[in-house]
Amino acid sequence: MTSAGAGLGTDPYDLLVPANRLAATAEPHTVPIARCDCGIYGCGATDVTIVRDDDLVHWDWSIEVPMRRGASFAAREYDAEVSRVAADHTWETPERTAGRLVLTHLDQERLRSHGLRVSWVANDYRDPGLFQIALEADDRYQVFLNTPWRTHSPDQLAHEICAQLARPPQQWRATWSAFLRTTTTPPDIAGPQWQRRQI
């Protein structure tokens, strides 16, 4: 269905981490289900609106539709399959396992209390021996924390990152960059070990 729509299915990481976006509730919600073959959502896109209606789950397509009608599923079978998919991590690389564990175990509320929200987590593209978490601060800054993989398992790495982020931001060893180039001062939450990111 995704190839009949925009062309390329949405990365499972974007559908399942940190929460399973395919879960059906009585409140309709829309999920990007396919993107252009180039990999960019927006260049081409297929969305699906998912809603539970008693013992049925309905999908209604939008943007680049794969067919001219929606699809309906028996709710019990749909729930079982969505749960199965969410519990299957065999597709994950160690980097993605670490990222899933970080995103699902972080205290997001605590980060929000400091004006922070997670943008993404992944290996540093310049050095795959470093795992990087990027946050946005007050919609004005990006903040980056790098943690060396060393001999860590994904579980150990995720635990170390979550423990680091549980400390006050002033105690982090972080780099920052401002969205506006004219901004030369760090975020208010910055500590003495924060440095401006060199691009």
C-alpha cells in the first residue's frame, strides 16, 4: 500500500518510537504512512487517519492515496498485530535500540520544565563511536550531548545517557548553537562546561 501511495514506507522508527502511532483510539489521529522514494516526507506523502469505531478500526487515506476507499479491520485482530509489531525489535541496529531506549525512558516532563525537548537521537555522523542526542531549547537553540559507545551495550549506553540528562542542565557537558546566527550568548540554562558548537 505504501508503494501504491507516495512510494516508500515510513521508517518504523518514526512510527513506533517512542510511542506506537498505529494504535487505534476513538479519537481520530493522522499518521504519515509513506514518503517519496527519495526518502523525504513532503516531496511525496501518504497519510492515514486511524480511528476506532466499536469493534472496527478504520484507515482513511489522504494526500497521495493508494486506493479510492478506506480500509477497515476487525479491532481485536488489528490490536494484536499492532502490539506484535511494536514488540518486534529484530529490525533494529544497536544504534536504533539505544535510541529507542533513550526516547522511551527519558523523563520528558523534566526536560520540558527546563524548556527543552528532544529533536533526535542517533550516532554522530562524523564519528559513529559517539552517540548524540539533540534537543531544542526554548525554540531558539539546539543543544547536543555526545556519549562514547566504548564497550557499552545499547542498554548500558541508554542508561548512561538517561542518567546524565537526569542531572541539572548546568552540570551537562554540552554544545549549543543558536537558530539565529546573530545570537552569540548561550541558553540561560547553560553551565560552565557548555561550548558553542563549531559548524
